[in-house]
Amino acid sequence: MELFTYENIIGIAAGICTSIAMLPQLIKVIKTKETADLSVTMIGVLIVGVSLWVYYGFLQNEVPIILSNSFSVVVNLTLLICWFLFRKKS
Amino acid sequence: MELFTYENIIGIAAGICTSIAMLPQLIKVIKTKETADLSVTMIGVLIVGVSLWVYYGFLQNEVPIILSNSFSVVVNLTLLICWFLFRKKS
């Protein structure tokens, strides 16, 4: 399996964009310790969704799918942990 | 190309979860006409990202990738239109 095929470069570029777009919310939550605007149900649904995408990436043996969705799992697990840590403040 | 392979069912399930998780923000913006919390830069980055994922889906001929990211393009274009329509109110 070659990593830098045309398809993979497009997929990695796509993954970088969608990963960058997730960061402001995470940074905001960590800075403000304010999670009242977060829906824990939706974070849960999103973690299930992106975990399934990681599994799908392994089934199809596609590195861009695995990488970008693994990053998304980490971001959303961090948001979930923040929600539990900070919810008493809200 | 068969649609209901095991891989596609996993991918479609993943896509349904990540699509559902996008809806509350869209519904909130349409209901409240309040877009002050939205970053137009990040919506732009996200539209570029999910459009590249759609292109990647076509390159790889993968229906779950195409469907779920096309949905995401529509949601984020709607958010962008809302941002332009409602920004004077903010």
C-alpha cells in the first residue's frame, strides 16, 4: 500500500481541513471551562459515528479515513471528558 | 458495485451518526437567527474539507463517503447562507 497516491493526498488534505475546523470549539471549552453550550448526547453520537468511520477505514484499508477520524475521536473524547470535569461549574 | 456490502453498511451507519450530530447547530441557527457564535472562517474551511471528501469518495468510488459528506456540504452551505442573512441582527 503506497501512502502518497493522488487519492491519499486529496483525502489527507480533506482530513486536515475538517480536523482544523474542529479545534476552535475544543480550545474554547478548555480556555473558558464552560460546557453549557455542549450537548453531551450529540458528543456521544459523534463519538459512535467517528469510531465507526475509523473501523470503516480499517475495513477499506484507507489511511486518510483512519487518520482523520482517529483525530476526531480524540477531540470528541476530550470534549466529553471536559463536559464531565466542568459541568458543575455550568 | 454492490451497495449493501458489510463495509458500506458500516460506512452508512457512521455517516448517519455524524450527520445527525450536525443537525442541532443548524436547527438552533435557523430557530434563533443568531449567528454570533459561528466562525465564518471555520465554516469556510469545513466546506473546503467536506467538498474534498466528496471528491475523494468519487475517486475511490465509495458511496458512504460521497453521501455523508454531500450531506455535510449542504448543512454547512446552509450555515454559511444563514451567516450572511442573519449577521446584521447579531
